[in-house]
Amino acid sequence: MIQTEATLTAILDRFAVLEFTASACSACRSGKGCGAGLLGAGRQVRVALTQLPEQVKVGSQVTVHCAPETLLRAAVLGYGLPLFGLLLLSSVAAACGLSETWVVLGAVLGAASGLVAGRFGGRRAPKLRLAMR
């Protein structure tokens, strides 16, 4: 389970607005490690949660727990699908014997379609859990 510290800054409908604090992990501070530090200290992020614990109020210090599978799924949707689309459409254009311009256009369209597919594929709420500190 990956976890990081945050402050709850607002509650909007079913979204919690969290401001992530600096990680105490030296690997995160150096930009290496598990990737939890990529959330960025001091940055506000809207997080969709199905339910908030009753004792959580605006200004509360919370710990955000994320399953490794959730992080892996986000990485595949965010990086894997655009890369797959780029390679697929550029390869199809090259295999059809089209000019280099069409191959590049196919690569751009493939990457863009992968981004769109990843965006809509990631609409499901992530499996995150908040806990009071």
C-alpha cells in the first residue's frame, strides 16, 4: 500500500480537494522511488472518493492510501495507451507504403487517440482511502 500525507482543503460534492505535503522519504525528495512523490508537494488535487470518514473536516491532516494496482493502472492508461496508439497507427501507415508525412500524422493521431482512450478509461474512481493522522 502506497501512502502519502495531505491536508483536506475543501469538500465539493463527492470530491475531496487535497493539498499534498512534502514527503519525508528521501527517495521521493530526489525524484526516485515508488512514485508517490510525483503527486507534488504543495499542489492541490481533486480526488473522487465514494465516502469520506465522518470525522474528517476541512483542514484535517490525512493519510492517503493507494493500492499499487491503482498506480499501475493509471500508469498504463496514461503512458501505455498513447504509446501503443502511436506505434500502431504509424506502423499501419508505414506498412501501407504511405509517405513519411502520413506516417508521422498516423503517429500523432495514434498518440492522441491513446490519450483520449486513457482519459475515458480512467473515469472510474480510483481506489483511494483517507485516514486521519
